Amino acid sequence: MTQSARAVICRKLNEPVVVERITVEPPNRGEVMVKLAACGVCHSDLSATNGTISMQLPLILGHEAAGEVVEVGEGAAELVPGDHVVSSFIYMCGKCRFCAMGRPVLCLDQGKALTTLPDGTLRTRDAEGRALNIFSGCGVMAEYATLSVENVVKIDRTVPLDRAALVGCAVTTGVGAVFNTARVVPGSSVVVFGCGGIGLNVVQGARIAGAGRIVAIDTLAAKLEMAKLFGATDTLLAKPGEDPVKQLKKLTGGGPDYAFECVGSGELAALAFRAIGRGGIAVVVGVAKPSDSTPVRTMSLPFEEKTLTGSYFGSCVPRLDFPRMLALYMAGRLKLDELITRRYTIEEAPQAFADLQSGRNARGVIEF
Ligand SMILES: NC(=O)c1ccc[n+]([C@@H]2O[C@H](COP(=O)([O-])OP(=O)(O)OC[C@H]3O[C@@H](n4cnc5c(N)ncnc54)[C@H](O)[C@@H]3O)[C@@H](O)[C@H]2O)c1
Ligand SMILES: [Zn+2]
Ligand SMILES: [Zn+2]
């Protein structure tokens, strides 16, 4: 059944997001309609509103949400109305060599349906009947969304939906970067640049992985306090123009084994690479402007066997990793409650984006 819903939309670059009433069409083959309960506000949503991440406008934002299935299209028999699901923002063709090797974040068709459903169509229209694009095949900062079954993961009903939503990006991206991309080993040293929703999850992933030393860096003192709560053993307040590498080398006895850039800056990625010690791995998680680049001292590659790499969506396999994250939460080992600093109504979405920009929240969550 076609639903009327409110949605958070980016109409024009560098302007505040707007809340509009839209229509969401029922699911076609291989799709489901979801009544969303909550959606986290990620820096990548903000980046789509300022052009750092280029997406077709007008765009329904949101890629970190959870809700309840209300209608199931043909050929989507694995889901029934009433199922709880979390959105997943990667495209998976299921057939290419990367999908076949269990690395769907590298699917050869990854860029194919960036702001539409996988088949290139849209189920979302504005009040004038014009089609609305959807962020990364999701567009779940809305009361309803029709999604491909490939973009939802069924979860246990016992997990509260507002917390489950965070697994749709921040948690899987951060913890996954530690578990899947870097494969942090117990007793190692880790440095995390940027302690927002993503960085705090790198911190807690490192704690769960048994890292011995976890150094958190941020420009905001409040973020460093949050990082301690998530497992940071040391904190460092970043100051403009100050190079922390010497201090980091001292704190970690020659440089950390792993450094994670969770801000989105080519310069910081270079800093992360310089900071790591011999045999170290620097992982870029932040999404920088297209014009950024990261110079590395070439000689460090052979003589120190240092690695510079990246991590997209925590190198995850959604159907494997989402339940894993939620199991860690249910076992009391992964913090989700503490990640939600503030809850917003959908009408307060512009404020939620302003608070993200100013660094006020670990994560802000819009509740529907
Ligand atoms: N790789 C992926 O799959 C993926 C997924 C989601 C988000 N991201 C990206 O990760 C980045 C972080 O996202 P988020 O939602 O956590 O953002 P956020 O805004 O919540 O957090 C960013 C943090 O970095 C801090 N910061 C800013 N400048 C800094 C500096 N020079 N040194 C140290 N800290 C600094 C801010 O104070 C803030 O706490 C963004 O670039 C986002 O687009 C990547
Ligand atoms: Zn995100
Ligand atoms: Zn594929």
C-alpha cells in the first residue's frame, strides 16, 4: 500500500536539510516496505549535503536505520511483516568475484545504484509527484522506505530498534575496521584519530579485540571523555598546527601497531601513516574530499613494512556481521546505549545535522 511519510531531504548543497511529506510506493519483486523506528545521523549524510560525497539531488538522507517490515514483495519470502530489520547501505550483486569471495563492500557493481534501488528505479516521490533519490540505496531518514531485500538484514526482536539502527553504519564501520580490516591482535597498541560515531566504535572494537593501549585523539575535550568510556587508555587533545607524532611514538613505545583515521582528511591519513611503528597498519576510515591526497614516505614501505589501507563499511558481510555486533551488545560487551547522546524528532532533523557539525554528539538519533 502506498504510504504517506515525512522524510529528511537534501534539496540544495550547503543548505540546511528539509523535512517534507513524501509518498512511498509499495514493494515490487525482491523488495520490502519498512516502517522505520529510528535512524542515526552519520557524518556521511552531512557530507552528502555539502558535496564531499557526491550524490544526485534531491536526496532522501539516511543509511543507518532500523524498523519493522510492513509489506513484502514477491520473491522476498525470507521476510514477513513484523520482522525487525536493519538497513545496509552497500550494493551486493551476489555474483561478481568480490561478492563470491565474501567481500561484498568491493562488489564490482558497488557504484551502480548509488541513489536508487538496485534495479535503478525509485519508490519515493515528493508532494508534486517528482521522484526522490535515496542515499546509498537506503534513504531511511524517513518514516517509511521501500528497500531491496539485499539492503536489509533481519535481526533478533529482543534488541531495541533505536540501538539496533547504529549497527547499520557506525558500529559495523568502526568495529568492523578493527575486526575485519586490520584484524587487531590482543596486546597491541592502537591510535584513533577522531572520536565521533565511527571513531568511538573503533575504540570499543579495539577494546573488545584486547588491544593493550588505545590512544584516542580529537580536537574536542568532550569527545576524549567519551572515548575513555568506550575503552581508551590514553587521550590526546589535537591542537591546530601541532604535530602529535612524537608524543604518539613515545606513548606507544615507537609508534602504534595500528592507527585509524576516522575524520576524513588526507592530511590526517598521512599523520596516521607517519605515526605507526615498524610493521604497523594505518587504516583510513574517514571519507575525505575528492581533492585530498595523502603523501607517504615511500621508503617506509619497504624498510619498515608499513601498510596504508582503507576500510569501507568495516569490510563487513552484513548478514554475518550485524548479528555478530548485536550478539556482543546482548552479551554486555559492546556499548550501544552510551552511543546515543541525543534523540530528535524528525522535525528536529536540521538541529541534528547542526549538532553533528559542531561535534556535540557521539551519535544523534532521529526517532519516528
Ligand atoms: N569508511 C566507511 O565506510 C565510513 C562509514 C561511515 C562514515 N565514514 C566517514 O567517517 C568519518 C567520521 O564519521 P562520524 O560519523 O564519526 O563523524 P563525526 O563528525 O561524528 O566525528 C568526527 C570526529 O572527528 C573529530 N575531528 C575533527 N577534526 C579533527 C582533527 N583534525 N583531529 C582529530 N579529530 C578531529 C571531531 O571533533 C569529531 O569528534 C566521516 O568522514 C564519514 O564520512 C566512513
Ligand atoms: Zn554512515
Ligand atoms: Zn558483486
